[in-house]
Amino acid sequence: MSKSKTKEVDLFVIGGGINGCGIARDAVGRGLSVTLAEMNDIGGATSSSSTKLFHGGLRYLEYFEFRLVRESLIEREVLLRMMPHISWPMRFVLPLSSEMRFENSTPTSRLLNVLMPWAKGKRPAWLIRLGLFLYDNLGGRKILPGTSSISLGKDLAGNALKKKFKKAFEYSDCWIEDNKLVTLNALDAKNRGAKILTRTKVIEAKRIEDFWKIIVENQLTHEVEEHHAKVLINAAGPWVADIINTKLQLNSKDNTRLVRGSHIVVPKLYDHDKCYFFQGTDGRIIFSIPYEYEFTLIGTTDADHDGIETKPTCSEAERDYLINFTSQYFAKEVTPKDVVWSYSGVRPLYDDGTENAVAATRDYVLKLEHSAGIAPLLNIFGGKITTYRKLAEAAILEIAKFFPDLKGSWTANSSLPGGNFPVQDVAKLIKKLQSDFNFLTEIRAKRLFRAYGLNAWELLKGASKLEDLGEQFGEFLTQREVEYLRKNEFAMETDDIIWRRTKLGLKMSAQDKKRLSEYLKIS
């Protein structure tokens, strides 16, 4: 092992998930020098294992988390304008059933059982409509259409459901390519001057009076570096408590609650682009979402997770839970044999002492540790993907007093790489991309634009035929795209490319995956 020259920065961020990368981008844009270290791939853990939605959290209204819901609803449209290539509006269908019951697991349900004992736990339609009214109006909606009532017998969305469902409410939320969101925040931070270290693990950090000394190790080369920083931000997600206890060797009463969310992917169950919001008899909800053109994504579960040493995977029990849940609604039976892929992520929620994992707060909590002459430490607990930008602003506000010349907030009106165009121009720009590179089919042009936005032209620059893009690795994954991802989006390994930056692993053959792996090793 060798030790290179010490690096000195204003801010050192531990963790390359969405919170860490969002903070790094915000900070460097305000004039701070920033280094970020991620021990694995950028966005490789929780931030690429979400349900992939920018949403207000309709069910959080039952827990009276109005501030969180309002902030999330406002952010939906802010984020949509920032990244209209990797985020887009979706309509959600919420079927109504007089048979649906749920356990007394929320403050709202317990209150209803006192006021309306004859209801025995039913979510009445008027309560759902009230919740959707609040959902439409809490966030100052301007782009997304509001709630409507639909007759499932007359609407295409009803065709996939059991005939007992006659009516539904339909409302708006947004899709987000979650891992792309992280990598584009990291890329923008890098373009603005931040140092982004991937596959780099923090092995020790200690205060040396008014600055932090951080020792990191490259997980590929095993090279060791020493960094100095005025402020340390611990945004390690599920590992935040481990960083405090083992790397910083500090005592803290604050802790995370690890909650596992699992998802399954099956061949597409319906031929429209709407999503479904399903209520379960246990009081939980799940989503069913059109996914990668040929599939349907179903999730998520909420289960306490054993610990960070245990890799999150979708258990058979969770798989069967999701299958049985959807079977209450879909006319076509879903079976375990239909599951083509599953994934699981661990949400690092702030441990607020709630007994039920479903009820644990999704809000973020920031804890600043500082006293005179002692280098500041900011620990980040919890959060949800929709509020990552607001969390970043709040984090910078916490440390602003240590940097008197800090510039003001700026990210709300600044697009991510490739996203500097109006939301309404997406379809027009996809057609232009296909026209400018006429060897692209419509579906290929759409995939490339949804992945790279205006940067798709840079990726394809100079190509007049498919062969100009180099070797083909299957499913229109070309050598040109692979090299673009390696250069611009921190991709290094096969899984980075086919399961995180894209989801082409769903359709690529084993031979194609093997060839890509060989290529990455020798080139």
C-alpha cells in the first residue's frame, strides 16, 4: 500500500447515494471545494433499488405527515423540470372496492374506528377522495393534471382488473430513473469541480482540532489516501450508523432503522401506460407500473432488515406477498413462474421508535455535531428520493455558518446534464433524434433519449449507420454507449451498465453479458 499527497477541501462527503451526490452538487455550485467517496458504484445500493417514483407519498397523509407530503409534492414538478429526460408524468389508477378492509395500523384508521365503528376498518371512498383533494392542492401543482373519477367498465385501465372493480380515482405522480438521477448529480458535481471517488472506502476519520483527517482506500488498487476537510458529512445511507461507530469511533444516541423494500418484475400485464395504486387488506399499498416497455414492476414490501452485513434480497415470502396482493386485483393470475427479476433495497429510516416498519417516518433528520475549536460533523438520517434536493439544501444550511462567503441556493432552476429543455418537448426531441440518426428505430431512439436527453447527440456524434457505433453487445447496447457510460457516468463493471445505468440485463442473453464482461476487462 502507498500513501499519496494529502488533499484539502472544504467539505468531504461519505456516501455516493442520492443524498450524498445531491449534497456534493449543491455545495460545489455554491463555491465550496468538495470530495465525495463511495465505497462501491455510484448509487449502487438503496438509490438504485427504489420503486422509481417522484411522489408526494399519498399514504403518508394517514400518518399526518403533512410537511413531508407538501414538500414532496412541490418537489415533483421542480424535479420534473430539472430532468425531463429521466423523469416523466404518470397517471395512477386507484380502484375502489366496498370489500376492502385494512388493519388498524394508522392514526387515521384508529380515529375512524372511534368515529365510525360500523365501518370496521374500511377506507371509505370519501376519505380517499379527501386525501386526493389534499394531494392535488398541498403542493401548488402547475404541470401535472389533477384527480378524476373514472368508470373502469369504460376505461382501458379497467380491462386488466377483475370485474368487481367498477370505479376508480385517477391521479398524477412521476416516474424517475433512480440510478441515472444519482449519476447525473455526481456528473454535474464533477463538471463543476468536485472530486468524485468511486470504489473508494473510508477506513478511518478523526478530528485533528479544527479539521478532519480522512483515510480512504481504493477498493480496486488498494491505494491509500489521506484527505483533510473542514466539514465532514456522513451521508452513507444504511451505513450511516456504522460510519459513526466504527470509522469515526463516536458515541451517538441517534440510529437508523433498516427497512427492506422488495420488488418483482413480470412480463407486462396490460397494454396501456397507466400505473395502479392497490390497497391491501393489511392496510399497506403497492404499485404496479409499466416497466421497460415489455414488463410490469410490482412493489414494494416493508420489512425490518437484519443489518448492513446481510445483502438485501427479495425472499420467497415477499415475492408471494406481492403476487397474492396483485391477485386481489388483476384478472390475469400472476404466479411465481412469471417473475423474471426481483430486487431489494434497504431504506435507512430514522429510528423514531415506531413499532411497525410501515409506520416509520420517511422524513429526513439532520444532526450537526460541533463545538468551539472542533471540526463539524453532519450526519444524515432517513429521507426519500423525492426530497433529495431539499435535503441537500437543508444540509448546506446546517453548515453555512462555517463558510461566511457561501453563495445562495441554486439547484431548483438548474437542469441536470442532458435535461436542458422544456418538459413538453420530449416527444418532439425523440423524433428529431431518430431523424438525425435514421438508423435508429423508434424504440431505440426513445431509450437513448430517455437515458441521455440532449447528450444523446454527443453519444451518437458522427455515426451514419449502426456499425459506426462499434461492437454490439445485444439489445442495442453498443460499444459507443458503453464507453460513454465509462467516461461520463462512472460505470466500471457489467452490473453498473446492464442493471443500474440501463435495465438491459432484463433482455440480454447470457452470452451477451459474458462478452460485455470480457470487453470491460480487456479494454
